[in-house]
Amino acid sequence: MSGRQDNGANFGDDELRMIPRWAMVGAVLVFAAMQWVFHVVMPHHKHEVLALRLMMSYTWGALWASYVLLIGYVSRDTQRRGMSPALWMLVCMILPGGIGAVVYFLLRQPELSRCPNCATSIASSYNFCPQCQFQTAPVCGICHRGVRITDVYCTQCGHDLASDGAPQRLRVYSDGD
């Protein structure tokens, strides 16, 4: 429970906001540099291949600009997950063809959040804080497995969750039964 709303419409926007400004500026510069390479540096004698030159310049420019944006995203995402940004940015830049980014996305740690009680960094998948035992997510009172806040019965053991003494902040809102 990271404290933000898990709304499908806002999730992508939150992820895009993580790209730092330096990466956005770098992506624009890299795109412009690829246009310069294809239209100024590379020799062109035949005007009939202009369409191909435009297509290639836009394609390579977009590819390298996307790569710069990916490096920027990795730099912020690693900080959010308590990982080494310099190491993972280096891995993403050194391994060819985006393999470094694939490796990063396969091996990245879960997001960290703060315990509301003691401010310890904890994985967002934790139900209890390991330092102060503060309950951060609803759990079954019998098997102690995570449940959704809207569940009436535990999906693992069938326990009636209404009989648990869940903290007020985690109780299910009833319709006034």
C-alpha cells in the first residue's frame, strides 16, 4: 500500500512523471542530433531518396531519444526502490540493444514505502512493519495472510473477517447492515 491511489487511469501518468527533466532535454537533443546527422553530415546526392532519409532519421531519432528517456526512468525508479542508480544506469547503457533495461525490469526490487508509525522503509507488500509491528494492510486474524479490504471472509482459511479486531483505518465500510 504505497499511499497513492491505484487507479488505472492515473497509474501511467505517475510513471511518466518519474522521468527527470534532464532525460527529457537529453531526448530532445538526441533526436535533434540524429536529424542533423542524417540531413547534414551524411552525404546525399539523390533527392529521390528524401522520403527514406526522413523515415530513417525519425526512426533512429525516436529510438535513441526513447533510450535516453528509459535511462532517466531507471535513475528515478532505482531510488524509489532503494537500489543503486549509478549501477543500474551503467548496466542499461553498457549492455547492448536494451538488454540492460530488460535485466533491470526483471531484477528490480519491490517499491519501498514508509511505515506511518515509525517511518521505517518497508516493502509495499508487507502487512506489518518489521520494526514496530504496525499493521499496514488488512490481514486475516487466523492465518495472518493478506486480504482485500472489501473481503468478508478470508480466501485462504474461510475465517469471518468481521470478527477480527482490525484497526479502524482498515475496517470494511458496511452499508449499514
